[in-house]
Amino acid sequence: MPPPGRGLLWLGLVLGSFCASLGSAALGNDAKDALNVLLIIVDDLRLSLGCYGDKLIKSPNIDQLASHSLLFQNAFAQQAVCAPSRVSFLTGRRPDTTRLYDFNSYWRVQAGNFSTIPQYFKENGYVTMSVGKVFHPGISSNHSDDSPYSWSVPPYHPSSEKYENTKTCRGPDGELHANLICPVDVADIPEGTLPDKQSTKQAIQLLEKMKTSASPFFLAIGYHKPHIPFRYPKEFQKLYPLENITLAPDPQVPAGLPPVAYNPWMDIRQREDVQALKLSVPYGSIPVDFQRKIRQSYFASVSYLDTQVGHLLSALDDLQLANSTIVAFTSDHGWALGEHGEWAKYSNFDVTTRVPLMFYVPGRTALLPEAGEKLFPYIDPFDSVSELMKPGRQVMDLVELVSLFPTLAGLAGLHVPPRCPVPSFHVELCREGQSLLKHFRFHDLEQDPTLRGNPHESIAYSQYPRPADSPQWNSDKPSLKDIKVMGYSIRTIDYRFTVWVGFNPHDFLANFSDVHAGELYFVDSDPLQDHNMYNDSQGGDLPQSLAP
């Protein structure tokens, strides 16, 4: 990365030279008519948003985006942890194909030279840019955010992110700590800013640069919050008085939960303020008053995130790019806030695998803005008079994040990559997810409702690895070599079925004859997934639909 003071000069030189070379690049469609893409990826965001029916949460800017978008009510990640999920949906392949279940390998070396969403757009003449946490940093993206394959210019990471896990949280004792709960006075912290603020600023500068470019752009921005630690401007706590914060509706570990399915949330326990609680491991519960504080800070982090999304989309409007830019919004996975006695992600439950997913497509999900009209004016979450906006069109079918690749390609007018053969390790460009384009054919759907399909036929697949049949110190994030059990889960409209089977990490093979435990929850009668009916069912006969 260039020195901070030279960032814009560097940006201008790199983008200028790249755009000049695009004259010979082949576009999938006419550059003048090609739609830009703004992909917003949030870290650890569950469905705690107004547009998903959470009336407590103040998320007016994301709700406003939803009001102009096609919103998917039942979208699911393929593994509820950062690196595996991001590599999965950015390549359009499932974790069993990328062979990434932890943070410690690069798919192009471990599995195959699979193309990514930004790489495909880059190869079709787009200027592709990355801001913040898009790929997970480190080995899983070759310590380069998959450069140079995926990006036209070097990815940007905010300089202040290096302080995220340091002692910057002032405690009641007046000292600085590395806490879980960390509301801050932004003026008093290193660099006087936060990573997501820097990312928003950088993304807006990129939009300003691309406004005058003859080439279409693909800009991905990854926001850190509400990922732990909950380090956010302290004023956002005021939106959520503790007396208004309720506990999870099911804060106890379910009696029928197999030990292998439980995640002991070790990363939470390592924070200084949680260590001070002296909780027993693995099942010791967090005191009620501290549970409320965790939930308060998660919600406050969501509202802080919402302001950053609001500033970004308002800039898109101001630059008159809203009529030529697809906006996709999603999260890498959800996050448990005390449900089932669990915190964090690391499981197959809905609360950790279900994610927000919405697409704004100019002229399709909303009318093109007229001259001077703003689709995305910034809304202050502290404005008490702001009303909850209803989402636009909604889809109830179950969908998967691996569908992001073919859907974005199709919406932008590019050729949709073909379905992958089995196996597909040798195939660079293909996709394992279904295209969601049929859901955007609003006129055809109105004329012929049968095109909608049957939600009861839709299925979403997720999985999670474990090192043993009972909770261990590394149960949440086992390294590949330590994985002994894999939990494969299917979610339908009617039920969630999970089977925990033996797994060989050397051959990447699951043994479905070696069943360690099972879970079966019926959605209508048990929407929170607290009553495991597996042992009362057929006793372990596996549905044929378990294999995607």
C-alpha cells in the first residue's frame, strides 16, 4: 500500500493507466450500456435489520436500500465462519470443493485454480476494486486478497484495522483493555478514526474516480462491524437503552442438542471483560446483565454500520451513478446472541447460517431515478421521526450464497458460467449455485405464476467441521488436520436436518456410514430449533437430498 498522504495520487496513476489499457479489452456487452456493480459484504451480520422485521433495530439506510431492492428472506451461507464462507461465495463453489474449512490454505493451491466473481468481471472488461475485508486476509487469499487474479488495482485495507484487537477499550478502572464490548470516543483512539469509516471514505473516492471512466466498474467493499470486538462510536449505545434490551428467547442449551453440535465460543471467552466473568467451559452461561450488554453493543454496531452504508449509497446518488449501478448487499454468515446458550457463529443453526441478501437493479427492482431525484438520501438513525421502510419485492424461496456468482453475472449482462460437473477441481470457470435470475423476471412471473417455482422444493446446504464429538478448545475453528467430524445440514421450508459424520482430512472424504449424531427440527412447530426430533424420527435414515 502507498503512504497515506499519497493514496489519491497512487489511485489516479494506477486507475488512469489501467483504464487506458482497456481499449483492447473485450466487454461482455457495450461499455456504454454495461451496468456497474457495487457489492457490499458485511462481517457477522445476522438478520438484525428493520427490513427483516426486527423492530428494535435502527437501520434506516439499509432498509431504504431494501425498499428499492429484491430481498431474499431465506438466504443461507455454506459455512458459518469467515474465510470458508467468503471463498465459497466468491468462487461459487461449496467448501467441499474449495477444500477450505479453516483459515490455513489457498484454494488455487489446495483445490483448483477456480475463477472468482471479480476475476470474471475483470476478464470481461470491468475495473475491479476491493476495499476493506472482501476476501479474508491471510493464507486463505494468498496474503494478497487474491491479487492479481481478482483485482485491477491493489486492494485497500484501512490503516486503523491493526488496532481492532489491541488494548484500546477504556474500562471502568480507567485503563485500556482488549475487551469484547468496546464503545469508543473516536477522537481519543489511534489515528482518530475507525476501519469502516476509512473504507467508506476510500470507496467514495473510487466512485468519484470511476464516474468519469469509460469502463464499467466492479467495486466490492467489506465492512468489519458488527464483527467482534464491538468497537464502535460510543454515541450509538444511546439508540439501545439497556432497559429495552431483551435476552434471547431461548438462552439455554437445548436438552437434546448433541455435544458435537455445540460451539463453546472460545474467541468470546478470550476477551478481557469476558475473562473477568470466570465462566466455566464449555457450558457456563454468561450473567444476564452482561448478556444484555453484548446484545446492546451488537445492535449499536449494526446501526453504526448502517450509517456507513448510508454515506456510501448517498454518494452513489450524488455522483449520478444510481441509475447505472447494481447494488448487492449481503453478509458472510450470521451470529448467535445467546440463542441455544451460544454466542458467535461456528454452527449450522439458522441464526448463524441465515444472512441478509438483497439486490438493487436500476430500472428493474426500482424505477430509474429522474433528474435531481435521490433514491438513497442519507438517513440519520438518531432521527426519531424516521419511519420504518418496507422492503420492495421479496422472495421466500430458500437460496444460497453460492448463487451470488451466476446471479451478479447475469444481472450485469454477462454470460452466466455453466454448472459445474462432478468433480470440478479441473474446471476453472463454473458454478455450483443456481442462478437467481428467474426471480427478477417480474412481468413474466405476474403473467405466469408457475414460473415462481415451489418454495417447498428449494433447499439450502451448509456444513461445519469439528475436532471431536464433544466441545474442545478448538471446536469453533479446527485446523484441517484436526477435523474428525463434519456436520452436513440441509434446510428446507419445513425442516432443518443435520447429520454429523466421520471425516478424513487427508482425503477430504466424509463417511456417511459413520454417523456420530443427528439433528432434526421442524420449522413450523419449532422455528427457533430447540427441540431435536432426530432420535424420534426414522432413527438415522439419511434423506437422499443430503447431497447437493
